[in-house]
Amino acid sequence: MYTHRTLDDYWVTEEIENTSFNRPQDIAACSDRNVIYILDQSSIWELDKSHKMTINTYVHLSDPYATMSATKEHLLLISSNVIRKYKYGPILKPSGLDVRIPVGLSQLRPWHALEVDGGHVIAHTEGAKFHRVSKIGESLRNRAQLEVSAYGKEAGEGIDQLSDPVYLALEPKHGHIFVADHDNGRVVVLDSELRTRVLMISDLPEGCYPSRLCYVEESNELLVGMSNGWVIAYKILW
């Protein structure tokens, strides 16, 4: 089930029915293609809104993934062990390419990732020690993957700390990164270089923890999916 805004500025609920779903995990939309992608334990499903809401299998998966994100050109699938990129194409079963992670971060567990400006922003954790968001880029000298910048080196609830950063969203105009700081019950907004905290949303309902984020550029709204099933929309005024 998902909601979308109509031309009359109303939110409308629609149901996606498919008896073949195997424990749906995540959902991502590509507005340029007018397609919604649904991730379950064994497949990515493609729902084409321009063709009578038909649902087709986009690709079968040999391993389960936890989260997903979409850009104009790629889908990113994330598990605790690997990040895999799928490029859109006319073929039914596109091949995946693993995203290289810097050696120094190879022991961290990815929770979610975004493709940004040719690089990647990754939210990851490692036990109770490292809970951080990293910006990964390629070295011009030797094409090695490097951690360009990071936020939240150690787990905690302090100003510059995170605790289980489980999901990300991008505000493309300024390059701001939204982070679902799950265990701290807040959403942290970072600048494009992950060096400065721009905003913090901490007025979430008591006992609710953010687990999914979606930024709607057309209306400057942040949709926050909560652990109890609620979805709260915040109007962001830059």
C-alpha cells in the first residue's frame, strides 16, 4: 500500500496486490521512469504506472537484501554484506555490479546507501562501536575507493553522534542528506559533505522510531516511516 498526491493536492491511497510477493522489504520510486520498484526476499518487482499499474518481475535475486534506493539510471540494493548496483535497461534480467567499499570500511555493515554525484553515501554500523554515515568517492590518482568524509564516528546520542542510522534520503537542490537516526528517535539532516548538521527533527511521537525516509522534491516534504507503521510528513522550508 502506498500514497500519492493528486493534482488537487489530496493524498490518495492505492494498493499494490500481488500474491507472489515474498515478504516485501522496501520500495523505491523513479519519477523519471514513472516506475515503482518493490524489493522482497527473492526478487525486485517493477510496477509501471504508465501501463495500467502492471507488475512484473524486474530481476530475481540469489541473495536477500534489506533496503533499496533509486536514481535516474540505477537501482542500489543493500545488505549487511554488500551493495549491488543495477543499471536500468531494456533487458528483462539486468546484471548487477558490486559497489567497491574502501578497505578500512569493509568490516562495517551497510544499512542503506544512495548514489550521489558519481559517488555513494552509505549508512553503516559495526556492533556498538561505529555508527556513521560515509561519503565514498574514487581517487583520481589510482581509482581506489576512499572515504571522502564521514559523520558520527562513535555510537551515542550526542550532537555529533548516531545510533543505528538505518535509512537515508537526498534533497537534491542543496545536496542535503537526511539520516534516520533510529535508536535516538530522530532525523538528522547533514550538508552535502557530511561535515555539518543542518537540521534535526526530534519531535517524533514518543515510542516511534524512524525506519524509512522519502524526500519529495516537488513539495519540499520529507516522509518519515515509523517503526509502528505510521508515516509522518514534514514540510521543509530551506
